[in-house]
Amino acid sequence: MLLFFALLATVIPQEMYSSFCSKEVVDSVYNEFRIQADDEFGKDASVGADYLMADWAYGVSLLDLADFCLDNALSSEISDEVLRADCLSLASAVARLRGDLTAAIGYAEECLEIDRSSGIEDNISSSLNNIAGLYMTYGDAEKAR
């Protein structure tokens, strides 16, 4: 029973999703992600749940909700640097959709720093590709190179 109350601890403002679905749906989705995050992210479970919720919100075009969840995640202490990089990469994608090149590149570059320090080649390649894509999208082929 205690777990149930802990799952409902995050309060998501209704205006971020009410045009798309009900509070019950959002609560259910978040609670499922919280359970998944407990298994997947250990002591970073609350950050992981916010990341998973942000990813879901991004996928269904609820950008305000994605921003809200990413702000929660990125303002928390995160011990898992790969999870932090994932949050930053998603924040970059949301900022890109909003047309905020400066923020998108800032998030992507911070993500790249973490990827380089972790040494995960696939993540480094992905971050470099994301940064190049941002510059290409906004017409700066020279920087994209």
C-alpha cells in the first residue's frame, strides 16, 4: 500500500494533458513508468520515471508535459550519467521542435560531453549526428561539418 502512495507523489498540472487524455490515463501511465524505473534505474528511479514519462509525452506531442518532466529530471541529482545524457538528448529534441536552436544545441553539447566521458562510441556518434542535424536544420552547413 505504501508503494501505491509513493507512485502518486508527482503531481502533473492538468493543463499539460487535458486536451489529449484524462488525469486517470496520465496517472496510470506515470505509475507504470515508475514501476519500470524502479527496476531499471535503481536509486535514480524518480528521475527515470520522469524521463520515461517525458519520452511518452514527446511521442504523443505533449511538449509542455515533456518539458515539465524533463525539468523535474534534470533539476534532480542524477548518479547515472547515461540517464542524464538520455534526458539531455530528449530535452534537445523537444527544444528543436519548439524552434529553440540555442537550447537544443546546448542540451546536445552537454549530452555529447557526458557521452565522451562515458566512452560509449554509439552514444558519441549519435550526439555528434544530432548536433550536425541541428545545424543543418537551421541552415548552417559549415558548423554541421
